[in-house]
Amino acid sequence: MCDYSLMAFPNRLAVAGEVLVVHRFPTDSLGLISPARAECSADGTKSRPEGLWAAIKAYFKDQATNPVVAVCIPPASKLVLHDIPANLRNHLKVGPVEEVTFTQLSANAYTYRDAVRFENGRELPLQHLVVGQRVKVVSVSSEAGPAVPELSEPHSHVLAR
């Protein structure tokens, strides 16, 4: 649903019909966020402060004033993946826009497990998507369980599923 590396961030459940973008979080992991929160430059990356101390200060200032909210997708949800790069299209034998099913590659703790499965059966870990790539949520799986609040507090611990 949301890889372990994103559990330290506020998060919410995806909503059918919304468009999300791939974002690189401060943990260096890729995840999905609302485009309104992207605040990215033209090349899809956020400018980085010069030096370690400046980066640390900027991180805490950004989190306090405008926290980035990870959007979690339940397994078996249907998505449309846009802007698939040519190298991935060739490797996966897919087009530039494809309907995919959100899945988990394993249940192992402390590993990236979120992925998308194409109609041809190929799977691609979420970590192989491109920053700024658009993802439309077609339907949210009924496996999601009860509704969750719009924003939840960051998790203080990691739970393995």
C-alpha cells in the first residue's frame, strides 16, 4: 500500500478519479503525491540546498510548513500509467499509456514491495518509475477496508505486512 520507506510521512488513501505524480521523498524513495503538492521545477526535481546543514534545515522547515503527503494505493487497485519512458516501453513491451493493476511483490519487511502489473503480465517496481510521471487512479480496490482520514499522522514505527 505504501512502502515502508514512506511510513514516516503523513499519508492518505487514494481516491478514484484523481491524478497523482511520482515524487522523490527525502528518504530518496519514490512514492505518489497530489500534483498540487509537487512543487517541482521544470525537470521534475526539487532544487536541493547546497551543503549538508542547509539541506537538514530546509527539510525540517519544509516539513513544518508544507508537509508532503504520500498517497497510498491498496493492492488490486486499477491505475492508468502515463508518460512511460521509451526505454521502459521497449523493455516491458507496452505503450506510452497503459492501464495497470497496483500490486505488492512480496511481504518482506524493509524492502520495496509496491509495484504495478501491466495487462501483459509484466511487473514494474514503483521505484523504477520516473519523477513527475502521472498516474490516474481508475478504481480503488475493495480490499482497502474502512475509510481512512484525509491526513494521518506519521507512523512512529514500521509494521511488516
